[in-house]
Amino acid sequence: MIYAKNNPIPSDCGKRYRQCFEYMFCFSKGQPKTFNPLTEPTKSAGQKIKAFRITEVGRGNLPDEDIGREIKTQRKLGNIFYYNVGTSSSRDRIAFEHPAIFPEQLCEDQIRTWTNEGDLVYDCFMGSGTTAKTAHLLDREWLGSEISAEYVALAERRVAIYQGELKVASFK
């Protein structure tokens, strides 16, 4: 999947293009056990797809009485997800003490897609705690790893606001 940035942060990249997307991975052992796809409305909902048949003289539409299936009202999104970055990407200011936060909506969309309430969400690069915060708000359990003691403290502060009490293990 691709996380495309609607408003990538300007930078002098030298002799290359600006980095305006990142890859996203969802790892599972075997088939993912949960998939709750995000959907969008279809433009032609309710209309019928014309059925056709390939014959020895070519391809042609079938008579009106043999019309194909009805177009569904919703369809799955593609695998490119567009999000704003920067000041519009988080609802709390604590997050911005980290230099590279993920948009909360990105975390919410991916957590809703791959888990159900009560499931465990693991973030191997915890950073400012966006995944932990979002998992908590969506009634998921969470676990995270972070090598920086400074960012662990940041994530602890951030999550504590939403948990009402501090339930995060510190790594010293």
C-alpha cells in the first residue's frame, strides 16, 4: 500500500524529486485473519451492467431482457491512501514534539481495516504514540517498541491523556 502525502513538506532535495509518498506494510502470518475494507460510493450505483456475448461473428450486447448484474452502491478503495501531513495531521499538540508524526487518520484507517475491537495492534516504531493513541480510542489493545527514551516519554504523555491513567511501560 502507498501513503501519499497531499501536502508534502517542502525541502531542498538537491538533484532529485521531493519524497511525497511512503510504502505501508501490513504483515501477517498467512492470510490476514481480519479485513474490514474501506469503501467509497460508486458513481453508477443501481444501474445495470450490460451483458454481452462473444460469438463467431464478434462481440455483441444481449437483448434487454438479459441484462447483467446491478452495480453495487459501494466499492473497495484502491491501495493508495491520501492524507495531509503537518499541522492538520493530529488533533493534539503533544504529537508535534516528534519531528515525523503519522497522520492520525492513516492510523485509524489501517487499524479499522486490519483489526476488530479487542485485537492487539503492534507498532514496531512507536515514535510519538499515534498508533497507540488511535488503537486505544478504537478499543484495541496495543503494544509498541521505541529505542528513543525521549520518544517513549512523549508517547507515554500523549497516551495518558486518553487513557486517564498511565499504563505504558517505560524502557530505560
